[in-house]
Amino acid sequence: MSGRLVDNVLRLVGLVAIGTIICFLLTPIVVTAIMAFDSRGYLGPLPPPSLSLRWFQRFFSDDYFLRGLGVSAQLALLSVTISVCVGVATAFAVERMSFAGKEALISLFLSPLVVPPVVTGFALLLFLSHLGIIDGFTRLLCGHIIITAPYTIRATLTGLAGIDRSLTEAALILGATERKAFWDVTFPLARTSIVSGAIFAFAVSMDDVAVSIMLTDAKTYTLPVALISSMRANFDLSIAAASVMLMTLTAILILILEKSVSLNRVIGQGVFRS
Amino acid sequence: MKPGRGSLLLLSPAGAVFLGFFFLPMAGLFIESFRIYVPGSIGSKADAPFTLANYGELLTPSFAGFFFETLRISLLASLVGLLFAFPLAYWITRSLAARWQPIVIGLFVTLMFLSVLVRTYALELTFGAVGPLRPLLVEIGISPNSRGYIETLVIAGLLHYIVPMATLTLLGTIQNVDPRLFDAAQALGAPRWKAHLGVTLPLCMRGLLAAFLFAFTFSISAFVIPMILGKGRVLFISNLIYTRFSEIANYPSGAAISIVLFVVAIAIVYGMSHLVNKRWKT
């Protein structure tokens, strides 16, 4: 039967496509992980004759990278803290509203997500220099707050939407003040969503190039900006070492996310699962 | 409930942050895009007169070419990404053993979260001068020094994010399709491919369009991927904005390009969401 034949051919094509794309996704990562431990002092073909940690040592003895790493770490911690506070306050305020403009208000707060980051960075740069703010760290902090805040707002809103309002109302009826009901009932229930928002925000802050590259000054730059500049200058394998460490960081973040929120909740699940 | 004083107090930090770091800067950018620029200076003078020249310049073939290239490569990458992501998501949902599912999904979440720098560098290593996959591309007739090779690399860079993202987006969609509908089509005599074409695909249309929207907006605002993998020969609009700013300090022109990119991005997002909501009501 020709229908069957077409089925079998298409199934084969599908499986080959799946295999190819998985290879395509994983090969670069495996290659980078191996090259990072290459003992040769130059960029040679795979496989490396022997393994060493020289590129990791090179990374950690390079002041240019270390300075970027320091700025990135401070920036991520500070901007995520501020964004989480802003995000939680905003989401709680918006959630309690029921007027017609609520949806519009939410999309206003999420709008930085659809604006290309280079545009956000450039606009902020022009604005801050008009105000006379030229300190690199302050500028970067402003930029990182505005790109992370939409994530914390969105995550907290999602968390609050899943909370049964009658729980808070029960606390109020039982005599709790509004503040006590918030801290004892609503906040603990929303905590996992707030954590997932913070992890997203941290990942966004640690990864950003397009906004940061506009706002750096000669002495204050982030690790991704430092890596990009040296990537363009020469193709040094200490960047492979840095990549391996960044991949490890990503994997750790995902594990925390899985343990605290469960990935199923992050990506959403359909009804008819096999 | 009307927004009371408590709510306004809670909204004030966000109000200050969004106004000061986003809405006012965007308004400033809009004004800057109409200023006259004198070559050689850094940015425009504070009271420079207004002009439309910065936008007029964008209509010249060389500038319009950048926009066209960005849109063309983004469209290609998004479509190819969906072509791979759909079977992948279908396979994960319907064919993969239940105990492997969390592992594979975890892998894709990690791939999606991966730093764009790591992605770009890894692809450069893999397809670069000593890269193990370079001979593969040469084998299928793409010369390593040609523009085709560089363009393929940029598309590969975009795909490396689009495929995991689209696969994860489509998982939920495919899980929501009742498998009994597909079984019914087969029981009534349709071969599998016809059942997929007539049942599975139309039911997944909304999810496919959402994934396409994410992929396309991600691509047109891509910055790092074309900057590194494009080697200066493939430039996206984002890179053009950065060049206007860093190399010749022509802020008004950079601002005009930014505004156009901004309008294009917003138009695509709202246009497509509107289309999806009108056509496929939930």
C-alpha cells in the first residue's frame, strides 16, 4: 500500500532529522568541553594529545577577565535583589486590582522583553549621559535592573495567579491583619515562583551582552563583555575554560530550579501526556 | 477594588524604575533620532535643529539592505527551527519512554538557558579553522571563505537557541492534542501522514505560531551571534546600531535605526498575537 510506504519513509526522515539536530545541538558543547582541557599552547585539531588545566589557570591569572567576573557577580547580585523586591511589590499591587487597565499595566511592565536589548541599552546610555551620569557601574546597574525586572514581575504574577484567594480571606476572617495574612499565607505560597523569577533574572544578568556593551566604561565591564572583546581579538582557549565554567553554572541553576520549582511547572504541561 | 493608597505605594518603585530606566530613555531616543548630526562630533548638540535626514538615509539601498538581510536570515532560521522542533517535540511526547522524558526535557531546558556567549564560541570552535564539523560543510559544497559559509554559521547560531526553545514551547501544545483523534483518523483508513496533516498539525497551529513568534523576535534582535559568527560580513540591525555608536559616534543615526528596529519588533509581536487570538480563540 502506498500510504504505508510514505509513512515509513517519512518516519525514517523524521528520525534522521531528530538524530541530526540532537548531534548539532550537542557537538559544539562536547567540542568546547574537550578543547578547554587541551594541553597544547595553540589551537590544534581534535583530539588533544593530552589534557591539562592550563587554560583554567590562564583564565584565573588574567586580570582583565577577573575584573569582569567581579563586576558581573556584584551586578547580578545587586540587580537581582532590587528586581525581586520591585517585582514582588508590583505583582502584589497589580494582582489586587480589578480595573480595566490591569492587562494594559501588565503588558507595560513586560514591554522591555519585546524591545531589542541593543535599543534598550542605547536609549539608556543617551538618557544617562544627558543627566550627567557617567559612572560605569551605576549605568550597568540601571540597565540590568530594567532587563531583569520584567522576569521577576512575570514570575511573581504567575505564582499569585495560582493561589486560592479564599486562603487569604480565611486568614482575614480569622482576625489576621492584612499585613499578617500577607506574610503568613500569601508570601509563603508564592515563594517558589519568586525563586524561579530570581533564577531567571540571575541568568539574564550574567548572560547579557547587548545592553552591557553600551553601558560599560574603560574600567567597569562585565565578564561577557570581556569575553566578547577577547573573542574578537584572538581565539584563545581560556574562553573555552570560561565557557565550561559558565555551562556548569547554567547546569547548577537548572538543578536548583528543578529542586525548588520542578521544571514541569516552568515549561507548562499539557493534558494528554504519555 | 479600586487601586487604593497601599497599591499605589507598592507600584511606586516599579513606576520609578520603568519610567527612569525605560520609558523616558525611549522617548529621549525618539527625540535624538530627529537631531542634525555634524560629522566628527560625538552625538548631537543639545540644541541641534530637527531633521528627517536620519530616517531618509535608511531608505538608501545600503541601509535598507541590512534590514532586508536581517529579516531574511531571521525568517529562514525560524522556519528551519520549527521544521526540526516539531518532530522533536512530537517524538519526546509520544515515542520516548516515560522515564527518559524528564532527562531529555532537562537537557533541552539546559540548552535553552545556555549563555549565548558559550553557544557562539562553541559553534566557532566546531566550525572554525580546526573545527571537526568544518569538513562536513565543505563536503556539501560550502566553501569556508564564502559568504554562504558565514551565513550558514549565523543561522546555525540562531538555531542553537531556537530549536530547544521551540521544542519546549511545542511540548505543551502536543500534549494537549488528544491522541484518540489521531487514532480515530487512522481507524477510518487515513495513513499516518494524512492523519498528521489533517488532525495533528491544525490542532497545533496556535503553538506553532507562538513558537515562530518567539523565534523570529529573538532572531531579529540578535546581537552576539551575528557579531561573532558573522565576522563583519553578515551584520544584523543590532550590530549596525552598535557600530554607529562605537565607531563613528553618530548617535542620531543610531537612534533612528533603533526606532525603526523597535517599531518592526513591536509590529511583529502585536500583529502576530492579534492574528493568533482572532483566528484561534481559546
